[in-house]
Amino acid sequence: MPRWLYLPALIGFAFLFLPIVALVVRADWSAVPSAIVSPAALSALWLSVECGLAATAVCLVVGVPLALMLARHDSPVIRFVRALVTLPLVLPPLVGGIALLYLLGRNGLAGQYLTLWFGLTIPFSTLAVVLAEAFVAMPFLVISVEGALRTAGTRYETVAATLGAKRWTVFRRITLPLVLPGLASGTVLSLSRALGEFGATALFAGNRYGVTRTMPLAIYTAFNGSGEDQDAAIALSLLLVVVAIVFLVLIRGWRPEAGR
């Protein structure tokens, strides 16, 4: 690496790291423990974990087959589908929330029929939180698994098929073990993104205490309150930073080199 590149590298590191340092310095550490264990914080944390895990499960159930389809086929239609799958990565989350509202809202494209036929109203419910988080998190899983599938290739799957293995057997015994590191990384990334989701959740699910107020929304609510509330927002932010670090450590532990 050319030595002169270390300067912009250090500047980039400082740009990403110093805001966290400022958060740590600004925190009122005497009030951090009580803020973290307050009923509002615990309610938001539990709801975040519960909804994040549910959203990740949704991503796994439909995202892995989607990644397999994208990796094993190549046509203009598939390339267009891939572009749509990655669209939530570049869309502002607020736009995703509005789109979900007009799809599944009481008068939405599909929501009006859910309300009419089944009496089901999704917006501003815990289910809405799960769907909003899954919408923004699924591309991370699909991209990770698709990349792992393309890297693994189809050689072992072809050999297993020529030996008489059924397609489901090949998928379960050959494909999944080969892409397990990528699948694990994508799962952790999806869960991390779901836990940190704010914009789509705020518009589609609202900010109801105990129902839709996840940790990001609790931080936003506290930060717009009094000075004590802002200290609580900083404490909750630090808690999310710790959770994010844990997930990043998990991701590093599941990188492809570690999974071999």
C-alpha cells in the first residue's frame, strides 16, 4: 500500500469513529444505568429484538429462495428482478414506509381487500413493524447469499444430481452447507438492519408505546424531549452501539475463511 494513502485512510477512519467518541464523551454515565433499565427502554428493547427476529425469519423464508433464483438464472427478466430487489438499499426508508402504507393501508392496493375480506388492518401495529423491517433488511440477506452461491458455483450440485440425488436433497445437503458462511453473515446483517430501522417503521407503523415504539423510535422520542430525556436518548444510543458491535463481531466470526 502506498504510504501516502494512509493519510486519507486515517481521515476516513476518524470520520466514522469520532462521532461515537463524541457520544461516549457526552453521555452522563451516572444516569446511563437507570436510563437503560427504565420501563420505557426495556419495552422498546424487547420490542426491537422481538420484531427484529421476526423480520429476519421472514427474510430467511423468502429471501434464500429469491437469492437462489437470482444466482442460478441469468436473463433480462432476472436482471430486472435483481435491480428491484436491491432497490430498498438506495431508497430513503421514509419512501419505503409510504410505499408500504399505500400497499397495505386500509385503503391501499392490497390492504383494502385484507380489511374487507378478513378484517385485518396492518398499519400502526406490531405486524407493521415486522414488515417494515423485513422490507429494508431483506436485500442484505439476498445479496450475501447470492454472492456466496455464485462463488460456490454448481459443480458439487451437478455431481450430486448425476448420482441420483433429488433437488431438495441437493439443496439441503450440498447447497446450504456450501453457502452457510454467507447465509450467516446475511442473517446477522439483516437482523442488524432490522434493529436499526427507523424511517419506514415511523411512517408505516407509527410510534405507539409498547406496540410499535422500537429502540430507534424511543431514542427519537427521548431526544426531542427535555434535557433529562436527551440524556436517556444518548444512553439508549450507546446501548444500540454495543449491540451493533456484538453483531459485527459475529459477522467477522462467520466470514467465509472462518467457515471453511
